Amino acid sequence: MGMTPRISRMHIAILTGGGDCPGLNSLVRATALALWSRGIQVSGIERGFRGLMDDQFRPLQPADVEGLEGQGGSILGTHNRADPFCDLDHAGEDRSTQVLAMARSRGLQGVVAIGGDGTVAIAERLHARGLPMLVIPKTIDNDLPGTDIAFGFDSAVAIATQALERLRTTAQAHGRVMILETMGRRAGWIALAAGLAGAADIILIPERPFQVEAVVQQCLAREDLLGTRVTTTGPTRGPLRGGTLICVAEGAHAQGEEVTVARHVTRSPDPIRLGGVAEALRVPLEAQLRGEVRTTQLGHLQRGGAASSYDRTLACLLGAAAAQEAAQGRFGNLVAWRDGRCVCVPLQDVAGHTRSVSLDHPWLQAADSLGVSFGQLEAGSAA
């Protein structure tokens, strides 16, 4: 890298916690280089907070992160079930005191944790116990308050958008209804952004519970349009357009109904795994439509691979800002991106909260003005 370290007594560790996302290595690389350039000794903690509990450390030097900017995954690994305050792999034991003692024995002056709401909650408690913590927001769900965007979201949206573009062609070719189910947990950010970018006809998100009959009516209207074009005996006017493209968030649900749960996972802080809403919606649609309804569940395709160029740039900005805060001894914050710049938000203001799509959000307003349906019957329509 051509960088010469300055001598410093400070020792900072980096970990990636929670679920994975495209390009975690970009954040590890940026944070480590920015810390090292300030003469700070850098260690990596493997497998998130599990490594912090089990003393799984590795030294990091610039050569260790060279070339990682375009590499998917995390060289440190991650873990979404490890909580030092309730170690489910050890009968729910509180191991936070052991973590603090281990951090002291390692000579740590702080930890930069990369993660979402679960990571923030744990980091806030550890910081209160005396282990200096900084958190860089990372979640494809984009549901973390305090920041306009979290690392990984843009990459996940790009993957979902490309999937919608591909599904559009097959929907048009057969005149079918194609339903794409995205991740997002109980927030609709991925489905909304990808639905807009991928020109979905219908977008279904948790924040706007839908009516099945409204979705049926929209699909029927598009079927009628296709039928008119197919039976026209005169010259056609432009390319044939048909089919309906639906983008649905995994946490979306019909009015008066619960979310669709795929399964329950034992030994997990959040045992509920959402999924299957696309298939659940297919059944009533296919019963009332003339054409076929096909579903695609993207799942972990949204979490893999390299980060988008936007996320890589965001990684550099957030990593550099976190290193600056650590070098100045300022901990206990989320290093967030707000209004086009890096800011620090106290962890205590973020922990325990999530960010949903507000009903007056500009993205929703834009979708409404473009004629996108959110699965609600118009005033005066009969259900």
C-alpha cells in the first residue's frame, strides 16, 4: 500500500456482526486502512460477537486487506446469533464480564462494530459497561434509525432491480403475473426502491397493508389490456406489452392478517424468519385470473457478491469517519450518513428502535404519481 505507520499505543479491533451483506470486505478494508494510517494497531475479531466472547482475534495489516474492495463476504466472518449478554450457545449465560476482561487483557482501547439493529443494541450495552464502542451502520434492510442509508442497502436494491428487469421480459412474453419477493424483514425499503427502479406495476410493503381484491383488480385490468392487443385484427401500434410485475417485501401482509412466517429458528435472538408471502398471494390471484402466476423468492442472493460502487464509496466515507472518531477517543456513537455527510449519533438514541418507510416518504409519493399500485382499493370501490 506504500503507507508507513506512525507509532501509537492505541489498539482498536474491528468486527462484523449480524447478517451478511454484499461487500462487507469493503468496510473492513476502509476502516482498517484509515485506522492504520493514524498509527493505530488494528485487530480483527472473527465471527462477530462470537469471536469477542471466544477470544478469536487476528492482527490486521494493510497487506491483509489489499484488493478486498471488490470482494464479497467478510474475511472476518459474521454471526447473527451471538450476544454476550445472553449466550444462547451456553444456556443463555451472561458473558459480558468475561468479554470486558478479555478486552482489557488484549489492550483494546475500543471496538468498531459493523452491523445493524442487533449489533447496535449489544454495542450500546457493552459501551455502558466500559468497553468503548463505535458502530458503522450495515444492513440491507435499511431499517436502522439515525442514518439516511445503511451500507449494503444499495447493493441489495441493485440485485432486486436486475431481477425485476429479467422477470419483466418473461411476464410480457407470456402475459403472466410475476411476483418477486424481497428481503427487508418488517420494513419495505428494498421492495419500494427496487420496485421503483425496476418499474413494478404493484409494490407491496409492510407499511401499507394491501387488499387482495385490489391486487386482483389491478391484474385483471392488465389482463384485459393484453387481451385487447392480442385480439386486434388491425395493424399493431408499437410493441406488445403484457403481464403484471409485482414486487413484494417479505414482511408485507394483507389488511387484517399477520405476516407470513417461513419458520422459527431456535437459539436465535430473533427466532421468526419471514418468507413465503409471494406464494401465499399467488393462490388467490391464480384462482381469479385467466393467466398463470409465478413467484420468485430472491432470498440470500440479495446478500452475496461484491458491493455496488455507491456502497464502496460509502464504505470509504464511513470507515474514515469511524477511524477519526476512534483516534480522537470519541466512542459510544453510530457513525451515520445523514444529509450528505458523516455524523455521529449516540448509540442510546438508536438502540431498540427501527426505521420504517414513512407514509409521506418521497419515494411513496413518486410511486403514487407514477400510477404504481400498493394494493389498496380506490375510494368507492367494492371489496
